[in-house]
Amino acid sequence: MFAFTVARRYLFSNPSQTALLIVGVALGVTAFVFITALIQGLAIRLTDDVTANSAHVSLEPVTRVARVLPSPDADVESVAIVSTFQRRQIRAWASTVELLRSQPSVAAISPQISGSAFLVKGEAVAPVAVTAIDPSGLDAISSISTEIISGDASLGADGILIGVRLAETLGLSAGQPVLFRTDRGVDRLLIVRGIFQTGLQSLDERVAYLSLQTARPLFLLPEGVTNIELKLTDPARARDFAAFLAEATGLRATSWQEKNASLEGALTAQAQTGTLIQIFSLISVLIGIASALSLSANRRRGEIGIMRAFGVSRRFIAGVFVLQGLLIGLVGAGIGCLSGFALCSWLATLIQPDGSMVLPIAPNEGGYIAVFVLTTLGAVLASVIPARSAARLDPLEAIQQ
Amino acid sequence: MSAVLEARGIAMTFRNGDELTNVLKGVDLALEPGELVALLGASGSGKSTLLSIVGLLLRPTAGTIAIAGERVEGLSEVERASFRNQRLGFIFQFHHLLPDFTATENVAFPAAAPAGGITAPMRRRARDLLARVGLSDRMDFPATRLSGGQKQRVAIARALMNKPELVLADEPTGSLDRVAAEQVLDLMREVNREDKATFLICTHDEHVAARCTRRVTLKDGLIDTEVV
């Protein structure tokens, strides 16, 4: 293709200018890759932090709302009485668990009894959020057994696991008894089997783990569970999966995104900010290409005029400039992607004294294909303006100048 | 034998705002095959405009043109470009060679661009033409390393690349020194004589006109005198 040969010659005729142009494109692409990898890395870290010790989807009984009853004899409507004697519970939890086990996207299932209670030690009283689970699924949602710093994770018939901050508040250590008092007024003496330290204040200060067997008489729930917590293979799909489960089970299914709406909002805002920066870096790259090619077209008016005079088509002239844009875009985007990946990979190796990354960057999430395609297409589009102006040049006017 | 060029009643009016300028007022001009014609006239007499019209770079306000028997005024822009490429040759005062190409590539360019590349026969013809204009030792030189006279000789070879029926030259020696100008004139006469190529040379230089076989002088937009 002769237009390609001409385009290549034009680019090589001024190597320093072409190199500068390609470096400019590569820098813009590197900035794009860095911003994308940083924002993705930040989102991954925040999502991991939030979902590491909590469920991706929670299933609970639907909230019962009192119905309005029409009254045929009176103008006044009355409200149905809803029994508060019956606890909100999932009675058919075993069949729900069976259904969940058949779903390949479910990584872990934890049927639970959740409730409120107090721990009493002498004069000291502390409120606790109780999570009663099957002892074999202790680590299904939060990794507790690996965080035990005193005692062990064995939940026997009368055992309880508490967090380190709660243990400090009550002056408890592993092996000591503690009085457990539920919000139903049931008391029982339990033994602190283990003390855990997750680093999350909400867990270490407020949460206590019991076995389901222990919790049933304490919370007056001989059969059911109050909630079923799930971990998914892909936390990002939690919202869709929750909608599916709500439909399939009739239970209220809540995704971690719904529980952390403010976090999702922050992530969206962060992604939008990143998109703006990406757009501006691409626009600056494209303006650079368009202006450089416009200057080139202007500098070569005489040559273009003579080509047009001896009958070279407008399409050929336009093709020469579009191909220049394509070549600059391809090479600049390629170099930019490589340098962006190298920069992000290096930044990912920088570790703080506590072992965490200096920048929460994800080198593999740099949006390489997107930026390569966008830059190359953009470079072609940016070259259309100078290409059209070159192709429309009046040969007579160009030659006479 | 039919005329290479037959222009009848060529008129050209330029509009500048409300002002109309009649540059050509009905010019009749015919060129026979193998002629070397000088188109003379003072500045503003319309000779460059007439050359541009005959070269299909400008559309006349009125008149008809036939080149090698083919009427050209009804051709579209694309057809005119193709016609220029295949049937006409151009030599301008400023050569406008492509600086990033060698002498051979510059000469082959008019044939290579529509064909999509320089083929071996094209390269052979380009080198033959360069040898013809006395540049055998400069064939692979970049255009930027040639002197002014050498560049104009490359431009002449380029004009002849597609074997045009009519070569149009606009002040071809205007930017050259006396020696280089003589060489270029000798070359055009030689090509005219040996190849029977028809030349229409626009010039204001009497010395150039004296080397041509016919002189046509324009005055006030009309042909004033013709001297054979």
C-alpha cells in the first residue's frame, strides 16, 4: 500500500518530532493505566475489607406488616393484629440450605441464630451481639478460628467465644465462666473457650459466638434459625444473586452492597472521578496528535498541491494522514501499556512496615485493552481533521503559495 | 492528425465581493502534436489562469476544451484528477519534489500513487527518464540532496512519467540561475523534438519564448499575437 509507505516516510522524515509525539501518547496512556489500576485496586481493597468478615448475602424472614382490614359496618378501618409471640424465624431453613448448596456461585453457607444478650461478670455487664452457628461452620463467614489468641475455637455445649476487647472489658480469660443473659430473660453460665482478635473493633468488642445447640434454648428457638448468611464465589454478583434468592425462597435477601450503600456510593464516585481523569488524559493525547498532524499537513502544502495537480486522489492524500495517526496511536499505545504495566508492577512491590501496599494498586486491572483500542481509534479520529484539510487543499492555491 | 489541445471561447471571471474581474474574455487556442508553444504576456494578462484551465486545475466561466479529441468540461472532480494523472504533465516554477523520497521515487510517484506502489516496470521507466534528463548518477539521491537545476530536471522527468499527451509548464526556469535555466530549456526542446511531446510553456521571459516553435501573446484577456 503506497499510502502506507508515504505515511511511514513522513513520520521518519522528522524522527525527533515523531519520537516526541509517540512519547506524549505513551505518557497519556501510562497515566490512564495508572489511574485505572489504582482505582480498581482501591475498589478491590475496600470491597475485600468490607466483605472479608461479613456475609455477601443475608437471608432473613420477611418483615410482617399489619394488614388494614375493611369494616363493612363502620366508617373506621381496623388493623389486623400481628402476633408478636412468634419469633421472626426461618422454619424451613434445612430445605433453603439444600437449595443454596445446589448453587455453584455459593461458596459458604452459615445458618445462624442472631440475637442480643448481656454478659455478666460480677458487677460488670456488657451487651453482646450473639451469633450462634454450627461449630463446623465457624469460619464460613468470618475467619475466627485462625484469630484465636487465647484458648481454642471448640464450641461445646456450654462454650462461648468472645473478642479480645470484650474480654478486657469484663476481665475475662479463656476457661473462665461468665453469666449469659438473653433479651428473653434466660440466664445460663457459659465457659469462655476462646478469645479472638480480628482487628475489627465491631467484632472484637461486641460479638460472641455460640453453637446453635447452645443458643436454641437460650433464644427460645427449638427449630428455626433467624438468618442464613452466605459467601459467594464472586462478591460483585451479590446484588443479582440476592434478587434471585428473594424470588426463589420468599425470604428477604440483602446483599452486602445494600448493607453498605455509602461504600458503594463512594466507589461509584471514585470510579466516575477516575473516568473523568481518563477522558481528559485521552483528550490531551488526541489533541496532541491532531495538532501535530495539522502542522505537518500545513508544512507540506506544496507537496500535497503538486500531488493533487498530477492527479493523486483526495482519498490517497487523506489516507496518508490517517495512516500516520494510526501508526502513532498503535506505537504510542503499545509503549504506554507496557510502561504503565511496568510502573504499576513496581508500585505494587512497595510495601509499608505493617506489610500493606504503599498504594493499593492492581497492575492486572489497568484497562489495557480498552486504552489500547481507545487510543488507536482516537488517534485515527484525531487525524481525520488534518487529513480532510490536506485532501481538500486546492492544488492551484497550494502550488502558487 | 487532430489537435492535442483545442480551446474555444475560454472566458474566466473572478468575483471579489461585488467586484467582477474578467481575466480571460474568450480565448481560442489550438496546439498541434509536437508543438513547443510559449504563452507570453505581462503580469495579470491571464496566462497562468489559461494554463490552469487547460490543465484542468480551474473551471472556466465559459468555453470548451478538448484534449486529444476528448471534451473535458463535463468531467467530475474525480474524473478530472484521473485525466490529469493519465494525460497531462506538469512542470511548475517551484519543483515541489517530495523531500523524503529519492529522485527515482519522485519520478515514479504519479504512476505509483494510483497503482498502490512502485512496480519494477515503473522503477525502470523512472530510471530511464532520469538518465534521459542527465541524472544517471543521482537516481537514488534523496530529493533534498539535489541542486535547484537537478530538482527541476527531476520535475521534468516526473511530468513525463505517464507519457502525457500535453505537458504544461508554468515559468519552468523562473527559479533557476542562467546556466541551469539553459540546461532545462535544452532538455525540454530535446524531449519535444525526440518524443514529439507537446509543450505549452507559460513564461514572461523572451529568452525562453525564443527557444519555442510558436509564441502566443495574451493581452487584456485575449490573444493579441501569434508568431510561428
